Amino acid sequence: MLTVVIGLTSALVFGSADFLGGLAAKRMGAVLTTAIASVVGLVALLIASPLTGSVWSPQAVLLGAASGVTGAVAIGLLYACLAIGPMSILAPLTGVVSAIVPLTAGLMQGERLTLIGYLALGLALIAVVLVGFVPEKGAVRPSAKGVLMALGSGIAIGIFLIIIDKTPHDSGIIPIVANRATNATIMFTLTAVLALVARARRTTTTRAWRSGLPFAIACGVVDVIANVGLLIGVRIGELSVMAVLTALYPAGTIVLAGMVLKERIAPVQYVGLALAMIAAAMLALA
């Protein structure tokens, strides 16, 4: 039951971080937003680390750093495929793959559920698709390049979950610290390269950069909270269950977009949210 609560909460918090990151990215660009959010998260983790009793070890640092690399790849491919579109197809495709990869790994490692648990996982996967599906008028079929990048992003997210699941239990939040340090290094390096390449053509004003900074900072703090929740979830529960539940992260983004930006929530998304709640209840019983 506790794993289900943590999984759903982490998914909603992840969705909230994506919402804040989206607001920042509109003002200062996705790469810089991710870099700043990573640094903010790293600082927050370093402050909290002495209070958590975390044990530093080469395994925790290396696995955390590896998860940071896969996270950077996942983010890069995700934004690239969504830029190509159509988002209504590629976004849920990424979410489903991100759940299937660790789900398969968990089952191959011997994780077992009752029949109701397997039915719940299937229902949750359907919910992931419905929550992420936003009908677009005149939507086009995705290109092979877009599909391949969406699959790559989903696989990278799935590998991130698998790596985090392998971290030592006594390492506390150290793997997330290493994750954020690696991710920030990669994203700031990429930001510098892009700045040099596009030096003669600046598209973001100082005012726009400053207006996006508060959202990027908030995104970094909220994203760290979600990742810590994920870390706790995979340590006390099954990887397969956490993978499917956290793949429902678009729900948080959708709810906030409806409340703050007054974006319309499609009926099919309401169905997806309802199925997600039913699946969570079934997992609790399993």
C-alpha cells in the first residue's frame, strides 16, 4: 500500500516539475532550464545530505552518475521528438516505453504479483496512454525519426529507473546527488556549446531569461523531491509497480495546466485519470 501511495505521489510531483520546467523553458530554453534545475536540485540535496544519514560509497556515486547520463539522454531525446511531433502520439509512447522497460526487468529478476496485480499493471499502462493523449485536429502520422527518438527517450527513462533500483540501500540520497551533479555538468556543457554556435543569433533576451529563472529554480526543487520519492519507492517496493505508477506523471502536468493556464482537459484524459486511480487501488490490494 505504501509503495502505491509513494508511486502516485511521485508521479504527481514529477508532473508538477514538468509543468514548472515547461513555463521556464518557454522563457529561457529547455537546455538552460534543465541545467539550472539540476544545479538547484544538487544544492538542495547537498544541504539535506548530512541530515539523512546517507553513506557515501563508490557504487552509489557511480550508479548515480550513470543515472545522470541516462537522464540527460532521455531529456534530450524527449524534447527533440516532441519538437518534431505530433505530441499526442509521441508523448504517451515515451511514457509507455518508460514503464515497460523496468517492468520487464523487474519481472525477469523474479518479481511476482497476484493476478489482480498483473491486471492492475495492464490497466495502469492503458491509463498512461489515455492521460498523455490529447486529440489534435488534423493530426499527422509521426515520422520514423520521431518514433525512434520517442522510443529512445522511453528506454533511457526506463534504464534510469533500473539503475536507481540497483543503488545501495544505505546510500540514502547520494545516488540522486551524483545524478544531479552529472546531469548539470552535461547540460551546462551543452548550453555553452549551443551558445557558442549561435553566438551571432541570440533569441532569448536578458529580461526573458530572468523571468524564467524563478520557474527553473522551483522546478529543480520539486524535481528533486520527486526523485527522492522514487528512490524510496523502489527500495521498499517492487520496481515493476513503481515504474508503472511513476509513468503516470503527465497527470500532474495536466491538472496544473487546467488550474493555472485554464487549458481544457479532454474527456479521454479524465477516463485515463479514473483508470489510474482504479489501478492504484488494485495494486494496493495486490
